[in-house]
Amino acid sequence: AYVDGRLTPLRDAHVHVEDRGLQFADALYEVTAVLNGKMLDWPHHIARLRRNCAALFIDFAMSDAALTLQARRLIAVNGQADALLYLQLSRGTAKRDHGFPANPRPTLVMTVRRFDFHQRTAQQKTGVKVITVNDMRWRRVDMKTTGLLANVLAKQDARAAGAFEAWLVAPDNTVREGGSTNAYIVKAGRLITHPLSESILPGIARATLLRLAREAQIPIDERPFSLAEALAADEALLTSTTAPLLPVVRIDENAIGTGSPGPMASRLAALVSAEITAQTGW
Ligand code: PMP
């Protein structure tokens, strides 16, 4: 692990008990895929982190080049070809007080943990099941903070139901996104997904998928869709760093389309795979 400027074995990697990430979830994070030892979409993750730092007034002085160097060093010493790089940046450590401390020094920690992306290739063939839950999160989930309790509870409900993900449904019955993934449906050849707003996380995998779909001249509607519309869709899918593209074949107890992965999911999965190969050789 990387902790505040030092590489250390994971078992010795600690932050202070008064770190504000621990006490207030006053912290940002990023998860980046490492494939063949190479970081996927890394500049986009840095850009999102910087945007969130600005939004939360976290003064993170490290340059992009220095951050990249530290991340690469950590990946190299870990020696895992396929892994997830987890980066967390808190406002810093200070005597507990809700307001910002006078001169906070942000705490940066990073870990690299092995991750099996091949399991996703298998899930791409079968498709996955999602359940639906009420979206209980706060109103600024566009910022990637570690305050994830609502997501944790949603994911646990999904796990208990034998599902891969929980889709978070707004009071007006629109589907926002999953607990840790973005959500899409396909109707009459069009790819439909919730527009960027304060009520979804702007996923890096989402941006990649929409770019690739646009380049392939697949019609895209960035608009809210209802749960009823999702149940009547031809196909459904989800994306994230850890699941670059998975077909959704069941929502709660309802089969979507034929109940098997459809042609749009296969086409998009091929585009995403080609992009990952282009970037990392995976
Ligand atoms: N939505 C939520 C709520 C998430 O937590 C994540 C993953 N962090 C995503 C979407 C997907 O984002 P990305 O494609 O950047 O992994």
C-alpha cells in the first residue's frame, strides 16, 4: 500500500484514528482497473478526482505526474498483472470538529489488489440479475465520496437476493444507477441512460461506452427512464470500472427481452473489449 508518501506492506498500512475520512467520510476515492500492469483510463480518473477536490475545497497539492509515478510504483511492487488500484484522499487528520480544520493536509492512500476480470467475460455470456431498491442517498452523489452506506446496504440486499447489483430507484420511479455501476436500457435500437446530474455518479466506463456507441453511430438518449420502461425494454445493461459491460437479463423477478443477453449488449461488449485491448493489450 501507499500511505501518505510511503510504500508499506498492506498489513502495516494505517491511517490516524482522527483522519476525517474515518470520522466524517470527508474523503474522495477512485478505483482504476489495472490490466496487464497498465492503468485503464487513468487520465479520466485523475480528472474526476481533481474536479471533486475543487467541489469539496480539498487542497491536493501533488502534481498529476507525481501521482502517476506513485501509482505506477505501487503497481510495479505489487507485481499483479490484473488488479484494482484504489485511491483515497481525505481532507486530513485533525481534532474532531465538523468545520474544516485550519490548515488541513490531505491524506492520500492507495492499494493494489488482484482482480479477476475473466469472471466478467463469463458473466457477459450469461448476463446478470439486478434487484431494485429505493435510492436513499444524499443529493450530491455525483461527487465520488467515501460516504457509501446507502450503496453498501443496497449491494447487500442484492447479494442476499442472489443478484449482481441493486438499481437505485428515485421517488418518481426513474432508475438512476446501480449501487456501484451505471444503468442502461435498449429500446428499438436506442441506448438509453440517465443524464449526468447531481443524482448519478459520472462513471468513467459510462463515458467510454457512450463515446464508443456514438462513434459506432448507435443512437443514444441521455434521459431518465422509468422502472416500468426498463421492464418493457428489449435489453438492459450496466457498466463500471470493475464490470466494463454486463448485460442485465433479469430485473427483480422479470426477464428482460428474451431473458438472455441481446445483440446490442454483444455489440457494445465487443467495442468495449477492443478499447481495453487498445489501451492495455489485455
Ligand atoms: N455509479 C456508482 C454509484 C458507483 O459507485 C460507480 C463506481 N464507482 C459507478 C457508477 C461506475 O463508475 P466508474 O465507471 O467510474 O467505475
